[in-house]
Amino acid sequence: MFWVLLLVLAWASAGFACARLCLAAMRTAAADREAAASGRGHDLTLYEAAFLSGGPTRVADLTMVSMARQRRLLLAHTGWATVVDPRGHDEMERSVIGAIGPGGQSLIAPVRAAASGTEAVRTLADDLVRAGLAIPEGAPETVAAGLRQVRATVPVVLALGAAALLLPDGTGTPRSLMCLWFALPLLLTLSGLAIARFEGHSPTRWASPAGQRLLGALKNRRTGDGGDDGGGDERSFLTSVAVRGIRAIGEPALRAAFTPRDQPWRE
């Protein structure tokens, strides 16, 4: 009857993962209702859109790209950033200039890392969390975390089922019946994933469901305004960078500036 112990482990793993996912979904739904009421009519700034789409690093990237487009920061394809105008127009720009240092020149990679951890970015994150648009850092019970655990449970159930079939069984239980029993917890986990996908839960790391809706509205508005990867006006271009990241930049030299130096540049 050793296979019964494996079956109990499979059920325990599947039940715990699905219960965690359901609990996270209920908490997210309650927080989403509050955020929807308080965030109604909120228009995302470019910095907010960048954070919700890609986190602190995306905010740093957007700031540097915006300054480079205004010729106030030179981003070389060799991976170096050079300050042209040391006067930042806002806290984000001043953070980037400060991260570059008093010499006015630095590699882009450490600037991205330093600028993404500044007080200006933390303040932006805290404001978005208070508005219910961003997921608090380190929040354990999120839908994304629940989905990851349910996905991880699927191979666990399969492995336990395979072990039960391979191990000798002195009770004479038919293998088909054992397969059926192990199929039930597997069906439970797969159903949880299917329901989460049907409900539109996205495993994003930064944006809450309310934040995702605002991002979706921003993307639709950009599309409706005729924005593309650099072919529209400046606002549309920067919106593309905020939402999609560096891959939205259509200028090869500017994109190359953000490419890690230990990797070959590829279009």
C-alpha cells in the first residue's frame, strides 16, 4: 500500500497549492474593488506606466532614453552614458545624473542598477501601492505566486504517480485504477490553472489587476493615436518604451547602448 502514501502526498500538494491560489485570488479581488473605486479616472504618468510594466529598472531605462532623446544625456553604443546637461528636470532625472557620478560619465549597467534603487523610485512604488495599482514588494500571497506554485505542483503529482506505478505493489491493485486516482489531483491543478487563465489573472510581478487595466487602457489609447516604435510623436515613443521596454526602441545604436557588454549585439 505504499502507493497510497504517494497518493496522499499528491493530494496534499495539489490541495495546498490550489487553496493558496484561491485565497490569493479572493484577497486580490477585494483589494481590486477598493483600487477600482479610488483609482477611477487616474491617468498613468510615463514613470508609473514604466514601473507597472517592468519595475524599477524600467523606470531608469525610460528616464535615460527620455534624456537621450532631448540631447541632455549621451548614450553611446559602447555602453557608456555621458551627461550633457547636469540639470535634471525632475527627481528621476536627478537620480540618474547622481548615479552617473560627479565625473559625468559611467557605464550604463551600474547606472541602471543605482538609479532603480533611489528614493525617487521607492516613493513612486509606494504611491502606486497605496493607490492599489502595484503589488507590494515581497507580498507572498499574490495570484502570481499562487500560479507559480500550482505550476510547480503539476510535475510533482506526475512524478509521484510515476513512482507509484514503477514501485512493486503487493496488494494487486490494477495499474489503471492507480492512474485514475493520481489523475484526480492532476486534474485539480490543471483546472486551477485553466480557471486563472479564464479569469484573466496575469502573473505580472509589478501591476495589480487595477494597474493592469490602466496599462491596457494606455496601450489601447496609444494604438488608437497611431503610435508605433518610434514612428509617432515623442510621447507615443516614450509610452512604447515605458510599456514594452528597450525592445521598443527602433534606433539600433540606442538599443545597443543597453545591451550587456558580455553578449553580442543582435537585432
